[in-house]
Amino acid sequence: MQISEEFHGAVLVVTAAGRIDSNTAADLEAVLPARVSDNAATVMDLSAVSYVSSAGLRVLLKGAKIAKSTGHKLSLAGLNPSVQEVFDISGFSTIFTIEPDVEQALAAIG
């Protein structure tokens, strides 16, 4: 998995590419919780993610909990249909703000 970061104004966009599974979730965990804690608004771009396992969901949930506890915002963007299905089945779709793409996520954070 590859992770990149870019600011769009005051909003940090963290982009992941590849699979988020038990082999790569630690890479995301090394980045996402700190970024959510340090920035008032973060968008997690998952448009290039082909698979998310329970280990990946755990890291994203950790980011959501940090956002909630700090009053910050974390939005997810660009979930492909198979990743969206994992979120729907697991109930994670109700935990996160999910937008179709980064542009709409940035507009929603506003």
C-alpha cells in the first residue's frame, strides 16, 4: 500500500492506494491517527484502494474515534463498490461520512 498526503486549503487529504489488510494496516495506522488528531479536517481518499480487511477497518475506526474526541472531522471518499460493500455489511457506513469523491468531500467539509 502507498500513502500520500496533500493539503487542499486547510483540509488534509490522505490518499491510500492498494490493499488495506493485515500486512499493510500498520502503515496506515502510523499515519492516520496522528493526522486526524493534528488537523481539524481530514479526507481519507480510498479511490485507489481495492480491498479493506477487518484490520483496515480497525485503523479507520481509530481515526473516527480520534476525530470525535478532538472535535475534528474525518470523511472518507471514493470507495469502490467492493470496499463500499464491506462498509455496508460491517455497519461502518453509518459511522463515517462517505462522499463519492475527494471534491465532494472537500465541499461537504466546507
